[in-house]
Amino acid sequence: MHPFLDESFHVRWSTLVPEAVEPDIRHALAQAKDRLDAIRAADLAALTYENTFAALEKATEPLSRGWGLLNHLDSVNDGPEQRAALNAMLPEVSDFYASIPLDDALWTVLKTFGRSAAVEQLDPVRRRFVEETMNDFVQSGADLPADKKARIAELEAELSKITQEYTEHVLDSTNAWELVIDDESKLAGLPDSSKAAALANAKAKGVATEDKPAWRFTLQYPSMGPVMQYLHDDGIRHQVWEASSKVGATGDFDNTGLVWKILELRHEKAAILGHDDFADLTLLRRMAKDGKTALRFTEDLHARVKPGFLADYKQLRSYKAAANQAPADDLQPWETGYWAERQRKENYDLDDEALRPYFPVEGVMAGMFELSSRLFGITIRQREVVYYERGQRPADAPADVIEVWHPEVTFYEIHDSKTGRHLGSFYADWHPREPKRGGAWMNCLHTGGPDEPHLGLITGNMSPPVGGKPALLTHGEVETVFHEFGHLLHGLLSDVPVKSLAGTNVPWDFVELPSQIMENFCWDRESLDLFARHFETGEPIPDELFAKMKAAENYMSATAFMRQLAFGKLDLDLHIHFDHYRGRDLDAVDREILADYRTPLKTDTPSMARRFNHLFSSPTGYAAGYYSYKWAEVLDADAFTRFKKEGVLNPETGYSFREHILSKGNSAPVDELYRRFMGRDPELEPLLVRAGIA
């Protein structure tokens, strides 16, 4: 038995024990190598699509599934034995995947068929798969001489190793810090919901009892976020900010050296492959095409946003000065969130806590499902699940029982409303835990096809349930739920016959369109009424509160806009101009790159690069691609104008989006898919209007 390779649709999570990792992954590696051997041995005079490119896609399916399950567990349920098992197999798995496009014999077979007249006889999707795979091989070094291929393989192996180390440092340093407060008077300003969560956390950790209450805070965002936003005590906010800024930055967890090493290895890889920098290599087949275009895009938006950004800060300085009856002065980094929230509350009589009761997580999910059903012609239903400790699956457990990896995880099925066809299923895991990495994400565990369902998951670190109440989310957390569900729909509504072109396997500056367009529904009254219901009364958001929410929609939007541009600018500059910055102090480099993007605070903030998982937690990930969020925002703001014009819940518009975007994956060039939906190329103006910047 090989539990990690079990082909059952419903994953048997309890069987995925650390001691199964090595035998299962080795078995899958051997199987994949045998399948590649069969392709290499093919008669060059009798090549077909099935014994070349289709066979290549199938060769690694069991390995990809097993390795994907292990990496998912590493993200949501880290532990020492599992971590050791993953790291033990990481070099072999990395070497294997890196070797595929560098294999001369395999490339000869694929190239022979890929350049033959037979390709023209294939249907358009399979022909695109051949073309995309050929480009993948060339871009990965298939045509390099032997010595350079060997170096590329070494670089890939080293990148896999140190990016995993980087990720572990971020998680471990996040979990290594806590703040326990036993004087309730110091919590003035903190919302009751946050105090209750901190008290429950302290009790769970054994640092508080009924007789001796205490409040425990961590660097997980639902814990630290309200502290930075609401707590009156400046000293405590300073403490929390300082701890947060040191994640991945000190002692055994210091990622400084790893950041420079990762950048160096990526730069060398790009040079060997004939590119000036890693951005040009990475963006070659994305919408931007090269790093300079992505940088121009970022800098153009910066020029448009800067006046509003400076005005935001000037106003905030003045507000704080007036409140303190003192001369205007620059703020400290631990003051900005607090004073921005105070000003927002005074200007609009609104804070996130007023909206929380209308966003119980289960109600948000149910309303989001109803909205998606109306728009996209699907039905979504929850299934019963069971949780077994790992290694504790009962011998008499029913074969069709649906297991989850944690008691909080839920499971759902999506069916087509007209045909009843099972399109896909997914897990949802919304709350923080120490063994779980921060942030929110969507993954595909199994890519199906026209005749088999997909399997995916959505995960986040949202406000947990406290004191017998359901988990009540902030409006920002609701947007995150909708965002990840958009990614999920892109994966599970895919209807592409070639798995490698299905779902979210699209250029990364397009992949955020389906996710970000869903966030728009969190601001429209008609769609909000489907899911924004008071957890006790079931009433929708009152008109007066909704009016305040809309009035405050673009409060300091230029500042939020600039923050995203700064992340993209830092990313691109580090990768494009690596030779210029190599060997210098990381914080000084950060300040130089972002001199025109950062608020002029009294205390310099350490570089985000040490804890920037998007850029450094995998060999590529969002590296040289963080600009994609803003690039895709242009697309989503523009595309949503069609929904607004034709009806936000218009099923014809929604089905058109499903037909042309959600179902098509990478089966055609994505700019063409966009034109099929909108009838034209994207326009920038709708994004600027939506952000209140135009």
C-alpha cells in the first residue's frame, strides 16, 4: 500500500503519515522514470501524440499527486517528523523534475514529433499543448550544451532546498513569539471580539485560567492586526510591530543570506538560458513579455497614484497633530494603522467591528455559493466529513467516508445546474493554527477533465470563532474568501481536455483575474444582500451602515494602492538589477529602491524581503511576478464594467465569464480569451475610477 499514491478521489488524510513519505515517493519516482524510459524508447518513425506528449503528461501524475499532498500538509499541518521526511526527499524530487527538460533522448523524441506535420492535424487544444510544452523545454534549457544543462540542474536543486529553508524560517520565527498581558487596562481600545480571542488563546496555551485571566497575542494576523489598528497603548503596538518586522530576520531564522543566495541563483540561471535577468526569463510567455514592460507598468501607475498617496499621509499627520494638539510630525510605523483607523471612524463613523456581525463565515460561504450558482450555472452542497488522527483510521471505516486533515475543515461538491454533472469538490480551511503557514491560498489536488471531477482546496487565516459565537469576519477577510473562491472556480469549472492546460495553469499575470473579479461582489448592494446577514437576526446590512461603508470605500485607497506597487517594484528591481545591488546591505537596498514608494516614517522599516513568501518560498512562485496583482486588477476592474452594465447578478453575463474565462484555462492565448469575453482589449481607466484615483 502507498497511501500518498492512493487514487481514491476523496483523500484519506489519516493514512498520510510521515513514515510513508519515503517509500511512496520513491515508488512514484521509479514509476515515472519507467514511463519516461518508454517515451525515450519510442520508434522515431512511428511517433504519435499519444506516445509522446500525452505520455509525458501522464508519466508524472502519481508523483505530482503524492508530492502535492505532502506539500499541502506541510502548509497546513507542519510537524518535525513530516518536515524531516519532506526535506529528505526534496533533493531527489527536485533533481527528477529538473532533469526532464534537460534529457537529450527525451527531447529528441518530443522535438521530432513536435516539429512534424502530424501536429497540424491535432485539434487546437492538443496542438497548443505541444507548442507550450516545446516552449517549456526550450525555456528550461533543453537546447543547452551538456555542461550548462548540468549547471541548470544544480541550480534547480539548490533553489528547491534553500527556498524550503526560507519558508520554514518564516513559519518558525512567526510561531516563536508571543505577548501575554495580564492587565486588562492595557487593552483599552481593543475590540471585544479581539480580547475574547486573545483570552481563549491564553487559556488554550495554559497561561490563563478562569481565576487568573490573561490575554495572549501572536504574529498571526487575526491576533496582531486588531492590536495595530485599535489598541490605544503605543508601547504595546511598538512591541508587536518590532516583533513582526523581525520575522525571518534574526538568529537562526535570519533569511538575509538566503534572499541574496536565491537572487544570485536565479540570476545565474537566467544568464545560462540567454537572458539579461530573471524577470526576462520568467515573463517571456506571460502577458507582460519582459521585465522592462512590467516595470514600466508599475512606474506608470506609481506616477498616477503618488499625488493621492502623499495627500493621504499629509492628512493623517495633520489629523494626529490636531488630536494631540501638537505640531504636525512624521508618524512611527506602529502608529499609522492606529491613527488611520481613528480618522476613518471619525470621518465616516465606521470601523470593521460594526460590520463583523453581518459576516459569519458560514453565512458568507452560503451567500457566496448562491451568488455563484446564479451567475455561473452551478449548485454547491456541503458534505459530511470525519476527522481521524493521522495513523488512526479505523479498519472498518466506510470506503466512501470523506476525511479532512483538521476538525475545522469542511468539504463541498460543485455540480452543473443543467446537466447535474459533478464538476469538482473542494476543502475549505479558514482559521489560523501554529503548524499552518500564514496567508490565504487555493490549490488543486487533482485536475480532472471533461469526464472526471476536479479536487481543490481554499485556505486562509481568518478570525476564528470565539465564546460560542460563529467566526465573524471583517469585510477585508470576506474579500479574501471571495478572492480564493474565484481561484477555486477557475480550477473546478475548467473544461479543458488536456490537464496541463486546465484551470489555473495560465500566465501568472492573468491568473488573478478570476479571483480579483469576485472581490467586486463584496461592495455591491444586490450581491451583498445574498451573504451579508446578521448572525443573530438574519437582517441585511442596514442602509445607513451600507452608506457609511460605501462612503469609506476609497479611504486612503492611494496608500493601499502604493503598498502593492511597492511590493511589485521591490520584486522587479531586485531581479532586474541584481548586479547593481549584489553584496550590499539588504535594508539599504530596500530603502533605495522604494525611496519614492514608502511613507516618510520616523523609524525605517526593515526589508519585507526576509518574510516575503510570495517571492522566496519556492524556486519561482511570484518572483518577478508580484506586479501581476495590479496587472490583473486592470483586467478585473475593466471586466466588471460588463457586469455593472448588464446586471451584477445577470446569469447571461456570468455564464459568458464561465464560458470564456473560467472554463478555458490556458487552452488559448489568454489575451484572446479576454477579448472573447469583453469584445475588446482591456482599458486602464476603470481601475483608476474604482480606486478613486482617476
